[in-house]
Amino acid sequence: MTSRSRASAALAALLLVASAVWLFWDASSRQAAERAGGAAAQAARDAIVAMLSYRPDTVVKDLDAARERLTGRFLDDYTQLVKTVVIPDATNRQITASAKVPSAAVVSASEDHVLVLAYVDQTMTVGTGPGTEKLAATTTTSSVQVSMEKVDGRWLVAAFEPI
């Protein structure tokens, strides 16, 4: 075997090993993204229910607990909305809200960022004040895109956009 043949054989072997390593890495990355997607989708479902469900007598506690599932700028925006609009309205108008997520799917996933599309049903009952009769419940159905980020081992909502 000539030195040129040996060099060609070595190069072919190196390319074969590099291809095998890349295929293994790609497969393990995809598996990690799939695992992340499943966990993040469930965390998104749980967070949506927590964010959109409250009772007038426990609204502060309910929505403070929901805030623990959020991160970044969205946490700040949600906190501002809840404190200035949702809590006062829920208390003054005796609003009860209950959310369900009948379906959610992963749109894209990596190990630390997952985009989820969710369908949300929210039922709201409104009274006019303490001790008054409640009005009929209304249910709205909507679709939302939820961006989930892994922070300190937990999947948290980083963005929440109605579609």
C-alpha cells in the first residue's frame, strides 16, 4: 500500500468516525429535545390553568402562586396586569375564573427552550358585588402560543401570546 493509499484510507476512516459521532450526537440531541418538549408542554398546561383560574376570595393567593411559574419580562408584565386590573376587578365585581387546557402541542423544542401551542377554555362568572347574585357563566375558547424556558431545572413561561 502506498503512502497515498494509506492517507486516503485514514481519511475515509476519520470521516466514517466523524459521521458516526455526528449521527449519535444528533440522535441524542433529538431525544433530549423530545423529552424537554413533553415536560415543557405539561408545565405550560399547568401554568396556563394557574394563570387564568381564580376566585374573588382567594385571587391574591391564586395569582401569586401562578407567578411562580413565570420568568423574565413576562413575569413583570403579568404581575403589573394582575395587580392593577385583575385583582381589583375580581374582588370588586366578584369574578370567578376557571381555565382548562383541552389540548397542547409542541411546535419546536430544544433542551432549554420549547414553544407550545395550547387551546384554552376559560369560564368566567361575574357578580356585581359582594353578596349579590352571580350572572350566568360565559366560556371563551382561545389559542395561545407559550414560550417555555428552562430556569434552574424548572420549565417557566417566558412569553404568552394569544393567536
